[in-house]
Amino acid sequence: MTPRHYTFERTWRVPAPRHLVFDALADLEHYPRWWPQVRRVVGIDEDTARVAVRSLLPYTLHVTLHRARADSASGHLLAEIAGDLEGWASVRTRVDGDATSVHYVQEVVTAQHWMNVAGPFLSPAFRLNHSLMMRDGIAGLTRYLASLHDLAVA
């Protein structure tokens, strides 16, 4: 069965300085602290980690993320994705008034046979699952950065 192609794109507005948002997004190891669907991160080297992700649907995605770019000056992160999904994800941060705009784009194909077979039927559920995960990601990131600020002020 042919792999299914998915493009996901979101823009978040995070009420925190860009450097803090960028640093949190670049720190993959600590995603489970603030992103509920990121269940486990196991570092392989400085730029690569195995990640287990589970959202609403009853399966866990296992992917390896390799940081291909982390440019704090431009606010750009780029990760190559391998495993249950194959492709890449890009995050660009920029100052947006008193907040930070985060533009996320992910291009992947399914690499698991069952996902390729079920894709024509489950594609709407896969997209909803991703949307819920992203919604929880921005909420978790916002809370996490607010708690860091609260600790710094105290």
C-alpha cells in the first residue's frame, strides 16, 4: 500500500519572549514536562532523540527526530523525522508585539503498513488527533513558560 502524505501547519501565539519560546522548543528532552502527548524522549546524541507520542487515538507513534537546524538568531528549528512517520518539521519563531509567533509546518508520510492501509478511511481521525495534540502543545508550552517566569520572579 502506498504511504499517505500529510501536511500539518499551525501558527501559535505564545505570551512569552521569543528567546524563551525558542529555547523551550529547541529542548526536545524536556517536551514531556509540558506536552502531555509526548510520552517519552530518549536522547541518542546532542541532536537526535527517539520520541514516543500518543494522543487521542489508541496507538503510540515512535519516531526519531534529528535536529538539522537550530538557529536562535533567525528563530528557526528544523528536524528530520524517521520511524513510524518519515519527513520533516519546521518551527519559525518571531516577535509578535509582547508575545512570540510560532509557525509550525510538518510534512510527513506514513511508514507503517497499517497506517497506509487505514489512511483512506482514518485520515480525518489522524488529522483530528494531530490537531488535538497541537492544541494541547501550545497550552502546555504557555503554562510551562509562565511557570518558569513565576519561578524567576519569586
